[in-house]
Amino acid sequence: MPPEWLLVESLDLEAQGVAHRSDGKVVFIEGALPFEQVSANVHRKKNNWEQGTVTAIHRESSQRVMPGCPHFGLHTGACGGCKMQHLHVAAQVAVKQRVLEDNLWHLGKVRADTILRPIEGPAWGYRYRARLSVRYVRKKGEVLVGFHERKSRYVADMRVCPVLPAHVSALLLPLRALIGSMDAVETCPQIELACGDTVIALVLRHLEPLNPGDLERLRSFAQAHAGVQWWLQPGGPQTVHLLDSGGTDLSYDLPEFGIQMRFRPTDFTQVNPHINRVLVSRALRLLDAQRQERVIDWFCGLGNFTLPIATQANQVLGIEGSEELIARSRDNYRLNQTLTASSQALAPTEFVARNLFEMTPALLIQDGVADKWLVDPPREGAFALVQALADLHQQKVDSANNPVTLGAQDWRPPRRIVYVSCNPSTLARDAGLLVHRAGYRCSAAGVVNMFPHTAHVESMAVFDLMI
């Protein structure tokens, strides 16, 4: 191999190929895949590493495929929404599995007893939530609606988006025409979309009040496109409201549990509803809640896991940081108590608002004994919660006294924890605490391909108390 060629060894978390020069210097190469021999144009140099873009592929990976989107690529103006379309989907999952295992070991010094089979689903048309930027390009006299260009603040000239559902992708050009016809063409910077099972909610961010003519244009668009529902956002997230009253609620179903979840377009729900159904099903199988058990769902959100757990356990506690989210969770619980589609009565369930990033051992004791936990934190992870659990374990280990008591009943840790993660590094950090300081073993872990063609890694891990 000529000395100027580079042999790609792996992919990093940004889906860049990783190679080494003969002197050991690391080179990150955008567009390169493992085991390829490539040439690269280096555009950034540091003492210990370089960064560049592939210019020629001299030996191609067997896992390289033709991207499924015409806007994907390394050229100027290419959409930056996806990073891995040039890699076969099965290989993408394998890369993410390796990322999870490497993080668990290198950051947490933890190895799972069992590697779970990856959760996979449709590779295209899966993205039921998206935040689309809107920009009027005065020089061209046209409006762009889509994701940002790769490594740029400019909006990509997108005409289709294969990761969006087909009926939503088909709205991109009509939306461009709609915004272009509005008087507020230069003061509408964003459209956030959220798809329910029957409704497409479009949240229009507008910096100035919309005049009657523009409001009528929005109504006409909704009438011309089945299922479209306009929401307006004149300020922060708290200002989001329906354009017209009487709209249909957004919802998605978890049919295995007879559960219907209602949500607002700005609420957090999983981007990929197909994977979410499988994710909830597997999490509950691993949790294995029994009719006599009490379960706590930490970071419960709208109740995506809480309500299915309530079909199996004896008592459930859902805890989240937002009073508004807790109120919505209670609404979903009451809704599903009355739905005839519910397969069985829901267990008594309480919802509590608390800042989970400021957990202490005392607060943990206050929430009572639970047989099992489900933990589903944001990207920051659940460090304070896990630290409080580890502190209680260490108190018990280091003291000859009886365990901390709750009245007449000794507090005890959960026998099993199912941890659903959207960030492998914070999962690994928390896993290290659970295994090395809280008395658990990592009995299983695996990836969830929630975002095909991106470098985003979702995962799930199971921790069992060492008896």
C-alpha cells in the first residue's frame, strides 16, 4: 500500500473512519468505512490527530452501499441529517453494538454477562418527529424547508426525505410553496412535526403575529392535505397552541398492552414508533414485573413505560422532573382506566414530580421500597439517582448497624433494574457505579437501532442485585 494511502480501522461516534499514519498519528476521515484503503483531503491538523474527507477509495468495504437519499453525500450542500447511509444497515447496528460494549468497558469497567440481540426495525420512513428549519433565500426567491447542510448553518435544498414517512416527505415541496406564498415568509424560521397514528401535527414557529391572510393560507393547506393539523408557536414552548380549536388529539398505541398514549406535538415521545413498541415490550419482559410487586419508573415522561408496567405489577410509582409532564401522565393513566381496549385493569399508580438530578439517599428512602426499577433518563444519564443508591449500599456495607429504616420496614434496594439509555457514555458511567459500588452485576445489555443511518446509539441494560 502506498505510504500516502490510509487503512481505515474503525468508525468513531461521529461515523468517521479512524486510521493511523506510520508515526502513530490518528486521522479521522469523513466518508470512509472500516477496512477500506483511502486517500483523504486533510483540512484540520492538531498535534496528535488530523481530520479530513475521503477523496478516493482504493479498496472498498464489502459493507459499502449506495445511499438511499439523493441529498446524502460529502459534497457542499448535502443534507447533514444522516451520517451512515453509505454503510449497510446491519453493519451500522454492529458498529453501534461495539460502541456500547467499548463504552461499558473503557468508561465503566463493566462487561455484560449476556449481549442482547439488537432491536431493529424499518430503516426508512421511520422518523415520526423532526425539527425542520425554514429559510427564505432572497437571492433565489425561494423557500427551503429541511435539515441543515452537513457542518453548516445553511438549510439543505431538500425535495424528499426517505427517513420521514412517505406521506410526510411528500409535504416538503408543498410546504416550501406555502411559506413562499405567505406575507410572513421571512419570519417563520422553523416547522416542528410530530406524527400520531392518524394526525400530522405541524408546529409553525413565527417571530411576528400572523395576519388573517396567512392564517387562512394555513387552513387551506390543512384542508388540502389529509391529517395535517397546524399548531402555532409565537414564543417559547409554553406558547404552542392549536390554530383552530376542535382538532384531533395526537396519540399512539401500544397494542400489546392495550394502551393508548396521548401527547402534544412538543412533548417528548420516541422518534421511531415502530421501535418504541418493541422497546417497551422487551423492557417489560426483562423487568418481569409480577402481580405482587411494586415498581418505580424513574424519568417516566408521559407514561410510555409506566402504563404498560401497570398492566403487570401490583403498584407503580412514576417520577419525572416536570409538574406539567406529571399532570399529562395522570391524564393518560385516567384515559386508559376507561378505555374498553385495555386488556386488564391498571394497577394503582402514583405520579410524583421531583428533580431527579438532585436525588439524595434520604429522598430515595422517602420513595419507599420497590422490587424493581425502570430507568429511562435523558442524555445526561441518571448519575444522582445511581449515586444515591450506591451511597445507601455503602452505608449498609460499612456499618455494623441495621439498614436505614422506613418506620418498621427496612429499606432495601430493587432486585432488578432495567436501564434504557440514549447515551452509551452516561450509561457506562452509571453502570460502573451500579456494579462497583451498589452491589449489582450487569446481566445483559444490547443496542436499540432507534435512528437508522445516524451515529446515535440507544441501548438497554439489565442490572441484578448480587445476593
